Amino acid sequence: MKQKIIIILLLLTTTIMLNAQITQRGFVRTYLGALTEDGHYSILQNTFDWRLDYGKGDVGLYVNPVFNYDGLSKDLNISLRQAYFDIFFDNFDLRIGKQQIIWGKADGVFITDVIAPRNLSEFILPDFEEIRIGINALKLDYYIGNATIEAVWIPTFQPTILPDKNSIWYPKIAEFPAPVTFDYSNATVEQKLSESEAALKYSYLGSAIDFELMTAYIWDDNPAMHIYPFFTSGNLQPDSLIIKPEYHRLPLVGTNFSKSIFGAVLRGEAAYYFDKNFSAEDLTVNGIKEKDYIHYLVGYDHNWFGVNVSFQFIQEYILDYEDDIRNDEFSNTATFLASKTFINETLELSLFSYFGVNNGDALLRPKLSYDISDGFNILFGANIFIGDEGNFGQYDDNDMVYLKIKYNF
């Protein structure tokens, strides 16, 4: 905490010294959420998000400190979401420092958008800008006409932030045939050059079609759960299990595109992952099997009678499937978005929904947003989980309503 306070004081001092040349913006927000089952608060946050831009000649500086006070835990968290330098040249730009890297065209889904790890401590409910974690990286953008080549080097590994065991968002754990203990001795990646990550993307922006091609040699941000059984002599079932979370490389190639057709937009995105570790029933292989898999999406966006609508179909397909893998061979999800504005676009009503086809579960997210005045917004919303199992159904007890009061400056 002391280091974070020192950093913020340095930022304040720099701002005072350079205030004539710094552009300041951001927001202040109060965020309240309550569970519908018992009325208990699930969210009680006050956030100050401060964004500072400084530019001089061919060099720019961007710093984004975030102050978040959690009224439930009484904790004040001070963090730097991003802090980087931009250096501009004639045909290319360099960005150096802590940054969010956003790839892909999917809404509410991560397919090729896997360079930045995620903060899933509140499931996927926060804005995606807040879910993505800033990473220390060097990014080069090289411009060739309507095309851009983007190269990224990430020197140190940052894993996904998972929910705390006491959180209402802690996922359901699979049932095991014996008592389980966790050993985190392998749940680290060494901080050295050979363990760094790299990614490359080619993007083209044209009048007929936009598309991107990408490849990456990265780590899987989510650990594989290796299971080690211990048997008493003569027993067929294990007496105990030790689970060792471990991170593995996850190379991939991917592509996406978008194209306007008769006033609508057709979108697609796909990634092929090599040697991903999947949990399996077979304890002779430590409960892990490596398989290639494909993750893809087809989307459609249009405006129907003044209502913006969007459909997406998402599928994950495990190649060379074996029956004891805990994931389904085909995992299908659909999303639907409808939104409409009223009163000179100051009032917006929207609904975004996820539907888990395999398990018959869903997440419905209705929202009503109103701009009271310039920069001042109030939002009412709900998160409604449907089902008994699956990615969304496991949180059926977490239905909630929430209120966000936000001032942008």
C-alpha cells in the first residue's frame, strides 16, 4: 500500500508541475448491488478513475490510476490500470509500459481477445474495460496503407485473477472420489526472458471488408488442475487427492472479419488453440488431457425499426475428443442484444443475454440508463441467472439488482 501511495503522490506532483500541458478526464462512480434472494448487498463500491494524458512532440504519456473503496470489506484499493509511453514515428508507433491490449470483434466473449488477462473476481459482470488487466508490454504498430502490422512482446506473465474462495462468484468444484488438498508450489511462471510471451497481428481496414490475422505464443492465463492420487496398498479407489494448479503454454492462430451487407454487419471470429489442457476423469494422466480446440463466433448486427439488435453464435470444439473429458466435445453459446434510445438519446433501454445451449442456462442483463445532465448518468440494471448448472446456471442464487451513479469529467 505504501508503494501505491507514493506512486499516486508522484502523479499528483507531476500533474501540478505540468498541469498546463496535461489533459485530465475520468469518472467518479457509486455502485450498489443487492441479491434478490435475501436483499443482502453484494456490491458496495465507490470508484475514482483518473486518466491523465501528456503529449510533447512525438512522445506521449498516459497514466490511469484507479481508487476503489469497497464498502463491504472496508478496503481501499489503489491501482494503476495503465501507465505507458507512446513514441510516434513516420510509419510506426511504439507503446511501452503497462497497457490493455484489445483484439477481436466479439461482444461479451473472449476468442482472439486473449492477450490481456482478465479479472474474474466478479465473474463477467463489470465493464470489459475493467475486466481486462493491464500488462507490461512493448507494442509496435507499423502502418502500410490501409493495413497495420501489430507486434507485441510481453516480458512477464500475468495470470487471470480468479474469485476468492469465500466469494459468491467462486465456481462450483467438480466432485472427486476422495478428499482433496491443494498444492500451489507449481502455480508460478519464472520471471525470465525465455518465459515471455509474443503475439503478431495483421489487420486490414477496407471499404468492402475489415479483417485481421493473428498468431500468439502465450501462456494459458487459467491454470490446469493436475491431480495426484494416493492409494493404500490394495485399494482401487484413492484415499486422498492433491491438486496442483499449473500454467502451460497455449499457442494459437486466429482471424476475424466484419462486412456490411444491405445495412447490416456480418461478423466472424475464430481461433485455433494448440495443446490446451482439459480436465479429465482419468487419474492415470493426473486428470489432464492435452487437446487442440477451436473457438469461433458468427455475429449479425442490424437496426430494426429504430432498435439496435445483435445476435452471436459461439462454439468451442475439442478435437480428438475422449469421453472422460469433463468439458463437452461441443460447447454452444448464443448471445442477444437489443437497445433503443429515447428523449434525444438521453434515455437508453437495453438487454444483453447469454444462453448456454448445452445446459439450458442463461444470464439476462436488462439495463435502463439516463443522462441527467452533461456527464452525469444514472443506471438501473439486473443480473438474472437461469438454470441449475453450466457457466451461468451455477450462479442461480446470485440474481441481483444494481444501481450505478456516475459522473464523467
